[in-house]
Amino acid sequence: MSPQPLAFVNARLVDPESGYDGPGALIVAEGVIADVSHEAALAGLSPDVRVIEAAGALLCPGLIDLRVKTGEPGSEPKETLKSAARAAAAGGVTSIVVQPDTNPVIDDPAVVDFILRRARDIELVHVYPAGAATKGCQGAGMAEIGLMAEAGCVYVTDADHPIVDSRVMRRLLAYAGALGILVAHRPADPWLSAGASATEGEFAGRLGLSAEPVAAETIMLERDIALVELTGSRMMVDQISAAAPLERLARAKDARLPLLATASINHLSFNEIDIGDYRTFCKLVPPLRAETDRSALIDALASGLVDIVVSAHAPAPAEDKRLPFDEAAPGAIGLETFLSALLTLYHEGRMPLARLIHAATLAPAKAIGLAAGRIAVGAPADLLLADIDAPRLIDAETLISKSKNSAFDGRRLQGVVRMTLVDGRVVYEA
Amino acid sequence: MITIAPGIDEIRARAAPFPKRHFLSVTDLDPVQVASLLDLADDFVALNRQKSKKIDLLKGRTLINLFFEASTRTQSSFELAGKRLGADVINMSPRASSIVKGETLIDTAVTLNAMQPDILIIRHGSSGAASLLSQKVDCSVVNAGDGQHEHPSQALLDALSMRRAFGRVGGLIVAICGDVAHSRVARSNVALLTMLGAQVRVVGPPTLMPADVHRWGVEVHHDLKSGIEGAQVVMMLRLQLERMQGALVPSMREYFRLWGLDREKLARAAPGAKVMHPGPMNRGVEIDSDVADDLSISLIQDQVEMGVAVRMAVLASLAARLDNR
């Protein structure tokens, strides 16, 4: 049974594919976009269509988040696939890619299948697993990435664990490249970053925190770039975070190496000073950088040097966060604040709205081969409708995620999701 | 030296209420408040040299010494300070008991809070632990050392020792030498001494210097001889062997040769220079016994004595704030 057809009128339509940002109307039927108009109104609607008066609200593809952690399987009190999916729907996120460093690790086609079956049962947003690149995310032997890709994993990564052994990384890139599987890797030199919970500098020094230099990221990125050059395989740089590695990335992209890069919304929104009086919700991997790095990251996103924005949603319960900074678990939740935080970059005039939306919809869709992320007749009706100017005070306690570790807690943002559609179904309505 | 201790009422009158509920960092104080605390501590030094050392400024108050890290010196100093002020003092070392049962710092804090203490003195191996604890309890919290962050009462006692030796702190050239990177004593001292107008240098190999230390308002020297040239105070830091996670210096003997303080190197300092050390010392590693034990140049024993007096001043001042509430 397909849901009731919907018609959105008087919307501010943003199409990341064409870059169109202007008045529009759109019809959803049979789970796909049935008609698109760049006029505000639609003529000749049949009476069984539910008409939604957007009143100038943003209508665009639902966000596609390539980096989400849940606690399922293994740590369900943190977050389940269902609670993450509900949080995503409320945040206008229509597809999430869950990270493999669960317990058990998603390094086996059976676990891929488990995630996909759970997602089907939950029936909210699309949930895709990322498979582990190496067995147990241990960085030694390759995981069964071919079988996992057949089972439905959309890329491979060892999540927060850097693949230290260059020979393993080289073989992984070569092997995955031949099978057309995307490899994602967070560049971090394991020795320089060992035990670090902040970025080395005056601020971390004064707080007495263990810290890593930005060079930890730069060094590993340089290695990865050399291996991409060697193998010719595609690689996605996971959460690039500072000016120095961005320079290296720019050079590699200028040399036409097949690299993609993501940035987390946290690193686009916060800098090291936000740690303040040891706020553990701002303890992240990679650690928050200097303001000059944040600014460079925003510029890189605007220019397209950074392709994709992720929420880096990482739930951690209070007992893992209410600890001294060096002992606390890293990570912050981000699904429900993702859109509002992105919009800050638009409201501050850092980049056009269509560019921002592109980096959180079409760009990730293309990276993993999804048909979503477009406003086109026949495209999946994964959409969000949001009042982008509406003010919003973030209160972590009212968020849906089971863990409340939001770095945005107490912040005033703009942008409230009114409705989220997945395959034409309304999965969230304010 | 014979001094007449001021009377109890006089001391009571001088114990100005502490500016904040907690004492977590030297930056909780301004230079006037520091001077007033040091004046009060001078009174307690005189009192402590008398036969009867008790004064009932904290009568009825409960003090808990919560030491997650072992410390004989600081813990007994706070204990004595509390007892001389008439408080009930208990010592807890949760290392041995609850932590192994999985109890967190916050659990411990909440449990202790329910016992209605007035002042909690905490030492913990993690930076920010005292601040975290202070957010979860109703009483006053005194930071007795949190990881590599701060040890504010140590900086106060060092300032008092310098003030008594030189009559002032402002304008002194103070060289802080050794493992600055891992030292909370160094951080608190740099903050306090620069606030009081001293000219501070940090001296040590680059591997033992915090990142961007040149932005702390200090001179950075990597050579001990140039670092202590003309200094009035040479403060040696403990080489924290237990904190060395990697090879930050090649060997102990090389360290002593290049960075250890002996009489020959000390000759570079200003005439009448004084040597300090927060203790416990690694003799023959960062400091030669010959220097450490020479009472004509070493303030190390004074520092211990000043420690009790300064902590009495801090506790009395915090209690005055509690009394006003």
C-alpha cells in the first residue's frame, strides 16, 4: 500500500544537482518525486492529494549522513538503531550509514544482514552499514569486504581506528578498488595521537590535557595520499579537521587523485576553546582544533575541497562522559542538530544554501551510489521541509537520542524541521 | 627569630572571605587577594611557631581530604592546617577502596557530599578533576593538584617563601627548571608569579616543555646555565618518573649532567639566590644534595613550613565565606 500522495506548494526549493534555489512546488506519489515545478503553485491537483502549504520553508532532499554510530549491536543502552533512526527522522536525515566498530564488529556479511533486517523492521529512515575494512577493526587482516558489499554495506572503514600498517592499507585500497568498494580512513598517526584528548597548543597546555599535534593528521594523510597514488583506488578521507592537512588534500586533488573528504559538523562549528572548563561533550575524535583550522575547514567546504559533511553522531551515556576530561569517552551526538548547525554556516554568510545542502545530500549519495539526494522526477521521495529561520534553543535533555551528549547543548541555533519524508512516507512531522 | 603571634581576634579580623566558593586555580584570585592571603599566612607562621598552635576558626567544620593520588606532604599539610584551625578532618584515599569497585569520581563525590562536609580537598591524577567535582557538591572544593593542570596552594606557599626571603615577589627573576610539561606546580607558579609581577623563565629540554609555552608570558630557555643566569630564585621541579610515557630524556645521568642543579651551575645565578623544590626530590637527578641541603641557599624546608600556614590561610578564608553565607 503506497502512502497518500503529497503536494508541497510555496516552498523554497533547493536542488543540489542543478544548484537551483528558488520558489517551487513538488508532488510525491508512489514513493518517488512525481512532479517538480519552479512555480510556487501547482495546478490541477486531484482531490486525494494532501496539500502542504510550505509558506516559504526550505524543501530539499533529506540529509544523508555517512558517519553515524549507534550502540547496536552490543551497547544498546547508548543508542539503538531505532532510537538513532527516530533521531535522524526528527533531524531531517533520511539516510544514515552506521559505523562498523560495534560489538560484534560489522566485519562479516551476517552482521551486515542483521543491520539491514533491523532497519527494515524499524521502517523509518534508510540505514546502511559501513563494513569494517579489517577484521575486528584491528588493522591487520582484511575483512570480507567483497561479501559484505554483496550483502549491502556501502563502504568500508575501521571507523576511529587508524590502519597503521601501510602494507595493509595498500592492499586494502588495491583490493577494494578492484571491486569498486569505497575505502574511508581517518588519518591519524597512532603514536603522535596516543592518549590525546585535545589539540596540542597553548590552550591544551594550560589545561594540562594530553594533546596531539595537527601533524598527527597531516602525516597519516600524506601516507594515504601516496598509497592512493600508488594504487589508483578511490579513498574517502574521514573527518579532515585542520588547515595543514587541507593543504595536502588540495594538492592531491589538483593532481586529480581519486580522493573524497568529509568534515564533521562539530569541527565546522566548534574550536578548542569550546572545551572551556573541561566540557567533555567537546571531547571528540579528532580533537577540536584551533579557530584558524575551523575557518579553513569552512572555506574548504565552500570551495568544494571538502566534499561531504557528516554529523559524526557518537552517543555516549552520562557515565562515560561525567569523568575527568582525559578519562571521558570521546564523541558527541549530532543527528537532531545536524541541519540547524549546517544552517549556521548559511546564516553567517559563509556559503550559499545550495552548496551546504549539496554537501549533505547529493555528494554523500554519489560517494556511496545512492539514487537519493536529488530533486528530480522519479528520484526517491526522501525529503525534508524546514523553517530555516526559526530559532531553536538546544536542550540536550529533550533530544530523542538515548544518550544526551550534545556539544550544542545550550546553544541557540536557527532551523526547525517541519517534516521528513522517506520513500514518500512521512516519518516525522512537527 | 622571635615573633609574637597576633591575637586570635586579630587573625579572625584579617581572614577576609575567600572571593569564590572553591579554590581551583590561582586565577581565582587577584593580586590584592593574594597579598591578603599571604599576610594572613604570615600570622599563621607566627602562630605555628608557638607552643599552642590551635585557633578555633574552623570549629565545628568538617574537612575531607580526598586523595586519589598518594601524597604524604600535601595531605599531611592540609590535615595539620585543618586540625590547627579546629576542624574535624578525615582522610580518604579512594585509590585503595572504591575505585577498584568501579565507583567513579562523581559517585564518590555524591557519597561524600551526603555526609555534609564543609570543605573537600581533592587531589586527582586527571586535569580538571577538581573542577568536575566542584560542580557536583554543595561544599567548598580545594584543588590540591589535578593531573597536569594546577596546584594552587603550592604556588601560594612558594610565593610566601619568596616574599619572606626577599621581601617581595614582584620584580624577582624566577627560573622554573625541569619537567614543566608534566608539572601542575609549574603551571600554577607561572600563573601566580606573572600575576604578581615576577619575571619568570622556564628552563628545560624541549621534550619537557608544554606546547606554545612561549605564549605563557615567560622566557623559554633550553640551556640551564643561561636559564638561571642572574636569577634570584631557582625552582627545580621533580622529574616525574611515573609520568614518563616515552623516552623524553635519554638517561638520568644525562639529565643530571645537563639539567640537574649543582653548585657549579648555581654560581651563574644572582648573588644570594635561593633554591626551591616542591618535593619530593630526586636527589642526583634534578638536584644535587649538596645544594638541596645547604640551608643558606635552600628554601626547601621553609616551603614545607609555609605550606601549613598558607593552607591555614586558605581554609580560614574559605570558612569566613561560609560563615557569611
